[in-house]
Amino acid sequence: MFDLAVREDDWARADTLIRRKFPGQLPFDVRVTFAARGGDTASLWQLRAEGARTGGEKGRRGDRALEAGWLLAAHLADLELAEEFTRLNARPSLPTRDRAPAHLFLAELGLAGGRWTAAKRELAAAARLGEHDSALVGRALAASLPFLGVPREETRTIRDEVERWSPGHDASKPLPEPIRPLAPHLRLYLLGLLSTRLGEAAEALRLASALETLPVSPEYRAVVRSLARTIRADVAAGSGRTNEGLTLLADVRGEIPFELLGLPYFSEEHARYLRGRLLFLAGREEEALRLVENAFAGTPGELYFLAPAHLLQAEIQQRLGNKEAAAEQYSRFIALWRSCDEPLRPVVEGARTQLARMVAER
């Protein structure tokens, strides 16, 4: 309920709810978030010192520093402060079990800011700490995103790594043990999307067919079908076949078993973003807006899509003539990607130009 109140920007209710549950001292991540939101620099300095002393300790659901980082990023869109607190768990003096997840989350923060260069450094650090599978999947997911612009040669290298990947042969286990049989399906899905990014449509479709025919237990059949449809829709979108892409995505219905909901490779965010973009291109702006406004709230890959979702909403609102709403969304996008990698700078500058136009026309 606290997280829901924060998402609704009802901070007074959030304060009441969290104090009711923790009548003594509030959890570390909540204190950090409240201090950041209130601009309480003195408290933030004290919390940094506390975080340094208690690195690796558990909080409400996981490591305290990572919880603070997630709240700062997801609810305040403060990626820099989120990174600072997350790094409290990445110090060399801490055990590997604490440092590896911190580096994986730092990679997510890098991607949220359009910084592939920073993200791949953190993924490499996680791999050195034993998270080989998780780091590879992280690189592949990043390179498969249609908006991140990972260089072609790096995308090809990553695809080659996934091609050679034998899932489950290291200690990281990015798939929980009960669903390890889905690892081969994940591999084909990643290969398909990476092939699309490389412009190799025929190979991507071949991989989608291989995915569709790969045996799977009945409870996961709908998930695998959705993965294959997403590859096919991605190919259609890349070829300008908007209506075909939307037809394919109509079969992606959110039929995700509970045990898969927390995994970004099975939670259909790529399909939802693609559907929102295609609806916009098809002139179905109201429908696109309804989808994108709520498509990523609380999803496991939320941070990947935070900035692009703001940009898409800005474009939709601009086309609808809602200048104030468009300006707000452009501003949010620019704030998140203000330190993005150089190849993405034209996207940010384009948003700045549109924002200036919206402001001038008010």
C-alpha cells in the first residue's frame, strides 16, 4: 500500500501508511526517499554514513542500499542519487554475495539513463563476481531494446555469446530452479530479438519458429507463444508493417504464471512498449496513451522503459494537442537521459527542441 501511495504521488498517505507499519524507526530506504524528496541534505549525509556502516544488511525485502536505490530511481527519478546509495553495496570490502547484486542493479540504473557504456561495465563486474549467466542475459536484454542503440558490432558479439550459451552451468542461475527448463526458450527469444536489431529478419523469424516448436510444459505454453509473437511483431515493426505487428501482439495477453512475474525476460514489457509504439504509428493515440501510462508500473524491467515511456507519452500528447502534458513528459524524459551516451544525444536534443516548442506555444 505504501508503494501504491507513492506511485500515486500521495506522499501524505504514504507517510501515514509506513509509520503505521513501522511505529519506531522507519526503514532505511524510506528514510532516504523522504529525505531526498524533501531536499533534506543534512539527513542525506547522515544516511550515507549509516549506509556505509551497514552495507549488506537486509531491509524490508532485500539489501537496504539496493532498496533505497530502487525507490530513488523508480519513484523520484533520481538516478544519480540512486547510484550513489547502491554503490554502498558494491565496495570491495563487502562479500561477493552483496556486491554482485549491486553491480547488476547499477547496470539497470545505467540503462535507465541511456548509458549502455556504464551498464556494460557493471555487468562485466557482476560476471567477474560469478554472475556469468545473469550478466550475459543482462547484456542481451539491453542490446535487444529498440531504443537503446547498442552499437551493431557489440550487438553481434552479444548474439554470438548467446548462441554459444549453455544455460545453467554457473552459480548465478538467473532462472530460479523450478523453471530452469525454460532456459532454452529464453535463449531462442534473446537470439530472435538480437537478430531483429541486426536487421536479419529471416533469421529472427527462423528463431521464432524454432521457439514455437520447442517442447514446453502446458503451464508455460502461453508464455512461450507470447515470446515468439513478440519476435515476429518486432520484425514486422522494423519493416514498417504496423498493422501486422499489432495483430501479432494481440495474442500477447499477459498470461504469465505467478512464478515468472518477477523476471524481466518473461514479463512482456518489450511487447507492451512495442504495442504502444505501433498504436501511435497507427493513429490510435488514445489507445496508445492508455497503454503506455500504466504499462510498466511495478514491472521487473520498469527502469529500462522509464525514459522511453515518457518520450512516447510526450509524442502522443503532442499529437493530441495537449501541450502542457506533452511538455511535462518531454521534461521527464530529458531529466532521465541528460547524461546518456553520445549516440543517443540526438534523441535528447530532439526532445529539447520539441519541449521548447511546447513552451513557446503555451
